[in-house]
Amino acid sequence: MNWVAPIKDQETLKNFGETLKQVDYKYYIMFELGVGTGLQLQDILAFKNKDVAGKKEIEVTIGTRNMKNVFTVPEELQQIINEYTKGKDPEAYLILGHSSSNKPVSREQAYRVLRSAGHKIGLNSIGAQTMRKTYAWNYYKETGDIYLVADVLGHKDVNTTKKHYAALDDARRRQAATAVRLRED
């Protein structure tokens, strides 16, 4: 399995979203939901319109430990979802596969679309976990609290979280080291 990276800058994030819109707007919705909440791809693909439309929070059972976790939906994302689901069958899947099907897009198809969109804009380390990693990267960058990030992601061990976001920790340590002065001039 290839290592996937978060998308770390806003311009690239925007370009990626625009590229997904060109493929199909549903993939843009899928991506925004992942980047905006930290939900895993398989959870997003399992949603029906009624599960997310008009919701400020989404409750999901995650992981092998069957933990219930509540994900807050940012206001801007709520608006995007509400517009997308307006007039759609509440029982239909949010990210519907073929228009003649009543099944969601497969994880494999979603992965192929994400990879293809990434390659179109020069990103090679894109995969199913990119959305979640991007969310976590931004969350950690804003809070600096690795334990909170681990909790939000449902990681059993904070070391799992540290493994993925240690580079940000290293950058913070380097920044702190240059801020410390031994003597006043």
C-alpha cells in the first residue's frame, strides 16, 4: 500500500476540489465532507441523504471498537450539503453510484477518482485517507493538541496519530527553537 499525504495548502485544496467538480459534483461533495469532518471514506459512502441533510452534527460508529463518535459539520459545509441534497430522495445514498443504480459509489471507484484528480494537478500521494489526513493536519495545525486529534479520529493510541503528524511536530519544535533567546541584546 502506498503512503498518502494530507493536502497542506489552501490553494492546492481548492484546485483539487475544482478538479473533482469537473469529474462529477458528487465527488466534490464526498471530498468536502471528508476534509470538513475527518470522516473515513467508507463512512461517507454509507450515508444516505437523510443522514447528513440539515445536520449540524453527524454521529458515526467508527473502528473495530464500535465507538460512537460525533462529527461537527462546519456551517459552510452544511450549506453545500443542503444545496446538494435539496429535492433528492432522503432514502437514496448521498454519493450514488450509476444513476440507474440505487447503490453508493464503491470505495474502489472513489479511490480511482481521487487518485486521478490528484494526478491531474500534480499530486501523487493521494488516496482514500487523504481527506481524513487533510482534516487532521489542519486540526492539529490549529490546536497543537495531538491528544485531541487522536480523540477526534478515534485512534486508540496517540502514537498512531503522532506517527502521521510528527512532521508538523518537528516544524513546531524548530520554530520554537528559533524563538528562544538566551540573552537580551
